[in-house]
Amino acid sequence: MKTIPLTQSQVALVDDEDYPWISQFEWYTFKNRRISYAVRNGVVNGKRRTILMHRVIMNTPKGMQVDHMDHNGVNNQKGNMRNCTGRQNAENMRNQSRYGVGVVRELNPSLRKPFRVRIRVGENRPSLGMFATAEEAQWARRKFFGERR
């Protein structure tokens, strides 16, 4: 593993085999919400573009996304990333719930099954149902999406 210096006192992590060609460019930090990414400016097909290091390393096809397993956008080691669809990437997204991704606790104290699982399917946000425990709700979500890897 090698490091590539970025702006904002950050570094990007890359595999040894990718270092020689990635290090010849000047990369900077781009922050998207709470996640930082390594990017550079370049020209593609005669147009000025922002180039994301992780997409270059993974040779990501148009219409696909790169999923960082550890949610660290500057850890660009191939073992930490995969090319995937938007839906597959959304399965790995974090949310603010302390009960797990997509699991929320309803505020009504009289509910026997207070944990709800919400998912996103296209533009819709259906519920997978109500559950007695957060663990049951997480299991239902995993069963719906299948195991992540």
C-alpha cells in the first residue's frame, strides 16, 4: 500500500501496482456530504472534467458506481472497492439510525412491534414491515436484498 498526498491534510491509499501511474497526477480532496474523495481536473473528449481516482483505478463503466466497503472515499485499494449498480451501492450506505441501515424505531410506545424497515426501490420507499426487535428488522432487510458480498 502506498499513499498519494491530497489537499486538506489528507492522503489517498492505493495499491502498490497502481502507485506509479496514479502518482504522476496532482490530486486534491473533494468532500461530498461527509465523505472525502480524491479527484483531479482533466480533459476528456475535449471537455474539462473532474476525474475521480476510484473510478480510474476500478475502470468503472458508464452507468456504474464504485462502492467503498469501509465508507472511506480515499481508501482506493482494489480490495476495498467494487463496481456496482446504484441499488447495490445504496445497500451499503450508512444512515443515522442506531438500529442499522433502514431500520427505525417508531415513537408510539404501545406498539408490540416498534421496529420498521424502510427501503428504496426506484422512487418508492416501501416498508418491509414491523418487527419486535432491531435484530429481526435487520434480518428481514438482509433477506430482501440478499447478502452484500
